[in-house]
Amino acid sequence: MEGNAMPSGNTQVRLASRPMGKPTPENFEITQTSLPEPSEGQLLLKILYLSLDPYMRGRMNATKSYAKPVEIGDVMEGGTVARVVRSRHPDFAEGDVVLSHSGWQSYALSDGAGLRKLDPQAAPLSTALGILGMPGFTAYSGLLTIGRPKPGETVVVAAASGAVGSAVGQIARIKGARAVGIAGGAEKCAFVRDELGFDAVIDHRVPDFAAQLVAACPGGIDVYFENVGGHVWDAVFPLLNDFARVPVCGLIAQYNSRPGEPTGADRLPLVMRDVLSKSLNIRGFIQREFADQRPDFYRAMAGWISSGEVRYREDIVDGLENAPAAFIGLLEGRNFGKLVIRVAAEN
Ligand SMILES: NC(=O)c1ccc[n+]([C@@H]2O[C@H](COP(=O)([O-])OP(=O)(O)OC[C@H]3O[C@@H](n4cnc5c(N)ncnc54)[C@H](OP(=O)(O)O)[C@@H]3O)[C@@H](O)[C@H]2O)c1
């Protein structure tokens, strides 16, 4: 629905069933409900952009994690950029644009809690979900607080063309380190090397991936920013130097694992041996732990984007109804850049 006319319905994407392994379109249900009416102190938000992120796969499981699961029948959760279309709240006016967590739907009510006003002149609005939002902040806080790269060190990151990984490698270079990216396929690798300026990049889908990684890291690895796990971790682990730092940010290679699925040989004793003998620092984090760094991040990242030191790529898919397929693709590496759904045109 374009323009100022108010539509009659709200399109929502709900969790229809819990996936066993890879999600399928049947795990989602697209429904129409009537448009909610804001009461006193509330706002009606029209969603412009919806962020699709790997963590949403965890929310589809019933298992307890660092956040509550989405219940069957509930609207899928997610970060959004939205326009205020009706306001009965003193702090927001119709036309304001905000960052919200409104989920997979075209309209949402809010009481204003947790909203952040965005300046549409300052940066493209979709960047509030990517390079200037949660994924960019994840890269910044995880790399600088846990990874602590020093000039001349080698920093390796996988999913290097994606929302988090692309920022990790570029920030590493700003700090004087050597950035080695790992990405899936020739096109993504060319982008990481030629557009983002990483020092080296390796395709994790080629048969001699592990040997190529050895060749790209002649002095070993000082910081490994862990985004994926799986066969990438297996290739990286033997190359970690003494005192290497490993911010464990994500393990996307195992998000679609079925409960109880065999995970292969138990390599924990080997890992623990090297944690001890190499004094490794392997440290998991969820970005919100570092929330007090957000003001510094916004300032630094805006500066790096305007100086051209950080570049970013977005993969924008039109239409909320296409969110399930796009999300399934994200877990298989079919996105190319920060995945965002354009739910409605900005004007
Ligand atoms: N800890 C936190 O607070 C936090 C916050 C945000 C994100 N994360 C994590 O950060 C990671 C990256 O997230 P993102 O939003 O930046 O996503 P993204 O990189 O934009 O997209 C996901 C990418 O993961 C790669 N991938 C998927 N399956 C894989 C597999 N089996 N093996 C190797 N690579 C695989 C694919 O890239 P290729 O085609 O290049 O392989 C895919 O494009 C995820 O693990 C996510 O959960 C953590």
C-alpha cells in the first residue's frame, strides 16, 4: 500500500511449525489481520525494512537459548525500520522514522519503548539494520573487545562478504592488521578482495580449501573471528598462534542440525590441549553484552563509511511474502551481503 491512504489489513508471517533440520516454506504461514488501532500512549508503525538474520533460526526451535523461542502461531521476530503513521505518543510525530523490533509484519503497534529515531538524511535507512546497526556493532564490539587485533597480526574471518564478516575484516585493516577472508564461491571472494580490500580471500567450497588457508596465513593466525564453525573451524584451528584470540560470534554451519544428530568424532580433548599449550582465548559473546559501546560504534562507523575506509553491500529483497524463501537461502549462503526485506517503499 503506497502513499498516505491507510490500508485495511496487516500482513504477518507467523511460525507455523518448528523445522527439523533445514527450514522449509511450510514452517511459515502468511496471514492477514485487521490493522491495529493505537490507544493513548501508542504508535502505529508502518514497516519499511525487515532485517533477516541467522539468529532467527534459533528462535524457531523450542530449545532454551540466550533468548526465548518464538511460539508456534506467533509472528516471527526481527529488527525493523518503520515510519510512524499514527501517533498518540508525546515523543513521536507522524512521519518520524524509527528503528524498532517489530517482527515479520507490515504494521505494528508500539508504546515507544526501545525505539530509536533515525535521520533519513544521515544514511540510507536500511543501513540501520546492517553496517550501522546490530551486525556492524557485532563486528566492532566482538573484534575490538575480544579479538584486539594489533598492527601486523593476521585476522581471519568467515562469511566474509556478509553483514558481520565484511565489517570485521575492514575494521581489522583499519587497526593495521592483515585481513584474510573466507567466503563461499568465486563471486563473493572477488567482492571481498577487490571491493572490500581484504589482503587475501579463500573459497571454502573448493576441495583444497585447508591447504589454501595455510598458504594465505604464512605466519599463522592471531585472531579468528568465528562466524560459522564446521569445516572452516577445522581448517583454522591448527593454524592458531600462541595467545590467539577467538571471538565466537556465530556457528551458522550447525544452526540447521537436528537434535541428537551425530556431530562426528569428539575433538574436545584436542581443542583443550591447544587452549592450554597455546594459551588460546576462545570467548563467546552476544553483542548486547557490549551495549555501552554503541555510541562509540555509531561515531566510528559513520566516520569510516564517509572516509571510504568501510564499504558495505546489501541484498535487498522486495516483499514480505518473500521473507521465508530469503531466510531459508541465508542459511545456505544464497544471500550476497546484508539480507534485508523491503516491506514497503519509503515514500
Ligand atoms: N553473537 C552475536 O551477537 C551475533 C550477532 C549477529 C550475528 N551473529 C552471527 O554472525 C554470523 C554471520 O551473520 P551475518 O548476519 O553476518 O550473516 P551473513 O554473513 O550475511 O550471511 C550468512 C552467511 O553464512 C555463510 N554460511 C552459511 N552456511 C554456512 C556453512 N555451512 N559453512 C560456512 N559458511 C556458511 C554464508 O556465506 P558464504 O556463502 O560466504 O559461506 C552466508 O551468506 C552468524 O553466525 C550469526 O549468527 C552473531
